[in-house]
Amino acid sequence: MDLRGVQVTWLGHGTYKLRAPSGKTLLIDPWTQGNPACPDDQKQVGKLDAVLITHGHFDHIADAITVAQQSRPEQILAVFETAAWLESKGVQNTLGYNKGGTVDLGWVRVTMTHADHSCGISDGDHIVYGGEAVGYVMTFPNGPVIYAAGDTNVFGDMGLIAELYAPQVAILPIGDFYLMGPREAAYATRLLKVSGVIPGHYGTFPPLVGRPSALREELGKLGLSSVEVAEIQPGQTIGG
């Protein structure tokens, strides 16, 4: 898969580490310590330049406070309400914005998009409102446009994401049960018009039964066998 100098490391479940051609590094959805799919030697993510949070469920945000303290990212991007919750917990350098907005970090432009999913934050014995779940379009200068859908079902306005931002690669969940499975992900791929898919959010827990092989089969049914599906194991890196 041609990622034009960007390296993508899957840390298991919905957590991804991206290294830009500039050498800057971002983490999507910090869940490593309690993530059973994350290799032990990668649970400490090291220095980060940015963190992107798609929503407030524990399997995407559980280590956000620790990562902010240890990795000292220059910016932590999240939907407004989730960013406000993080700030209330002492997290610095948060930036809360909303769908349709773009933040230019210099080495990557990050546009927040819609996602079709819930977003409650577990805070002690309570679940607090975390705004809405989101996805991100990451545009790297002289590099690729990568769409990270976050947790979502397929939705028709993925066609608008294709029209507006023209991503070449999509990071899509395929696990089923809590979000879309392979069939829905194949339809998302068709709407997005991407040439490559990096699947995730599968296999971590028993209900997450979707697999890359099933995604390839569903893509074939839609006449999209040419789409490259990157079947990587947690801890592996592609691109660069």
C-alpha cells in the first residue's frame, strides 16, 4: 500500500500510531495499557506530537490522561465536550473543536468528520456526555490523505467525505456488533472511493467477529477486488 512516506502502526483494536514524512508522530485513540491486543513492547508509546481522540468510550480514551502526561503531545484534538472533560482531569494542550472544522498543525491538517456511533465517557460510577463520536481526515503535505473513520456504521455522507477531501486510504472498523462489519465496511469503501483500506477494531473481544478476509470477499461482491486491504497484526507497521 502506497502511503507516500507515512508510516502506520496498528497497536490493536482502534489505536493507531502514524509517523509523518516530517518525522512528527500522532496517536489515534490512546488505549494501550489495558488493550489486550497491544503488544507489551509497544504499550509505552513514547514521545508524541499530537493525539486524536474519536470518542469517549473506554477502549479509545482509557489511557489519554497517562499518555498526555508521559508523551507530552503538543496538541490533543477531540470533539469539544470530550476535550473539556479531559481538561477537567488536568490534561494540558487540549483543543476541542467540531465536525467540519480543520486544525492545521503545520505537518498535517486534521479535519473532523461525522461518525455514526455513541459517545459516553465512563467517569467513576457515572457515564457523562462526551459530545458525539467523530472521524478524522488527515492531509499530509506532499503526502497522502488518510481518513480514519473511528467507531462508526456506514453512512451515506461518506460520499461527501470522498467528494470534499478525496482520501486515498481509509482506516475502517470491521468488527461488527458495536460498529460496522465487513459488509458495511465494503459499502463504506465504495462510498469513499479509496484504493486502500487498513481494517481494525476486530478480534479484541469475542463479539468482534469481522475479519479482513470477509472484507475482501464483500469488496469482491461489489466489484472492488482491486482495493488493497492491509491485513496487519497488532504492532506491525506499513508504509514509510
